[in-house]
Amino acid sequence: MIERGELLAVEVLNFGMKITFAGPLISTFVKNDVTILRQEHEVDAIDVVLGKGKMAVLRLVKLHLRIMSSLMTRDALFFWFADYYTLIPTLFARMIGKKVFVVAGGFDITFIPELGIGARTRPLRWFAVKNTFRLCDFIFPVSQDTQNDLDSAVPNHAPSAMIYNAVDTKRYHFDDRPRKKIALTVSQADSIPEYHRKGIDLFIEIAKKVPDIEFHVAGVRGAVAERAGHDASGILNVLIRPGRLPLDDILEEFWDAAVYCQLSIEERFGVSVAEAMSCGCIPVITPVNALKEVVGNEGFMVERSDTEGIIAAIRSALTASDSFRRSVSAAAARFDIKERGKKLLNFVNSIGAKNGQFSKSP
């Protein structure tokens, strides 16, 4: 039996599994795993978009049918996040003898009751999540903090191994251009609770106190874009860039900015922080959850309540030396997509091979 945290050396196989993959493909880190798995396996990638209200129920029914239909001709099921859409297909997979892998590290593990964030704030959703974690074959938490919370919240969960989330450091690479006097934060948040969880409200409040520094908010959507625009109204040093920005635009933001701020209440990993670091931005973060793991000693950590300390950290980061920026960039290499790919394929291949899940590709 595979023990938690154990890495197995697996011989490269001449054949792979046929995998049904389901997750929110809008997220780059989810698409990264599709790319990784397709190196050695045939993957049917299903985008998960539920929304809200009656339409969400209809989409959920269709999604269940789509996943289970795909699984009939596949060897394994791979989920990004446990949620409403994972329990019934997991039960179905067990009935027909197919393996189920789940990546944990989002709404499934998060628990912020005061903001109504996290599966545990909704009994039916938590029932689906915790039983997915119990009934699946293997779980991949995206950080040690997530692993710890998984162990605490679902003590009888399936075997697991922490594998850090990934950044494509070839794309998000260091650039030696002169840095501008810009503090940046990036998020795809689209709900008001997420606006607060990501610390965008605090980021804008700090901008009011330091008019000599530009503050950029990039990528926000929906209600968050509207709220950020409202809160930043009349603040001349705040720029809101809403919507899903092209990669080239995001890279320009990372290469122009001297400082990257993540002032979150909670973070399971912090992909944007790792991307910014890889590009040479100095991180200023709140010391919560996995942000401490991502940044380590390569940046500034300040409590959310210490506004003056955050401002001082931003000013210090603005004047960071080129050698420090290169050191920060180099530190992000431990989250490179190749590292995640090697470990993830090791486990998936090992479990599939041990249980006879491989089938010859046509």
C-alpha cells in the first residue's frame, strides 16, 4: 500500500491510462494538470461551470451524466477539487472498478464561516466533499497547510500525498527591465466574499495612504470588479484592470511591478504569488496558510492588522536590489510545472499499474 508522502520511482511505460478529467478549466493551474497527464495518458478534459440558481442544478445533472458517460470507456477519474459534482461519479467509479484521484486545495478545504466561504459552511456541499475524500483512491493536497487541514477535517480520508501547485517558470520568467513604482495584486475573484478573502479591500485602503505609489488590481471579474471600481473611485493611484487578461498583459504587469501584494485572509497555495516571484516581483504577504510555504524567506510577511507595517514592507520592496529579485525568482523554481509533473505522474502511474488500470492506447 502506498504510504502518505512516499514517492515511488516508476519505469516509463509504453502505454497509459484513459482518464476522465473534471475541473474548472478557467484556472491555469487546472489546465496545467491536463497538460501534465497528457504527456503519458489519454485525457478527456471536462470543464466544470456550475453557476447559481436553477440553472446550476440543471448543469450539475448534465455534468454528472457527462462525467459518468465518459468514465464508461476510461480507466480512471481525476478531479480538481472535491465538490457537488464529485461524490456521485466517485460512487459510480467504485461500482465499475475505476480509480479516482482528487486534487484538494480550494473551497473544499477552506473554512471561513464569517464570510460564508468553504464547503463546511453548507451541509449538503460538505457531505459531498468529505465523502469524496473518503471514497476516492488518492488525494493530492496542493500544500502542506492543505494536507494538515485535510487530516483534521476528514481524519479517515483516502491515502494522500502533498504535491505543490505549479508555475510554468519558462513563461513566467525573470526580466531585468527597470521596475516601476507599482504594487500589484492579481485575482480572478468574482464574488464579494472572495473580494475580502483575497484582501483586495485592504489593498485599496492602503493605496489611499501612499499616493506616491501606483497600485494595480488585475484580473478581477463580476461583482469584485464592480466593487473594486467603486472603492477605488477618486483614488488616482489605483488602476483596476478587470476581466481575464491575456498572458502577455499579465506578464507585462509582473515585469513592470516592483512589488506583488497578497493580503489574503486565507490561501491554499497562492499561484499568483509564485508567478510574480518567478518574474522577479518582491512579495509582500500576510502570513497565512500556504503563503508562508510559498514565500519562505524570499519576501516580506506582515499581519493584516498592521497597516503601517504593510506600507513599510512595500516601500522596502520597491528598493530591493537586482540580486534579491533574482534570488526571489530562483526560489520560485521549486514550484515549476516540471516538478509537479514528475511527482504527479509518479503517483498516478504507480497506482494505475499496481491495480491493473492501464489499457493499451489505440
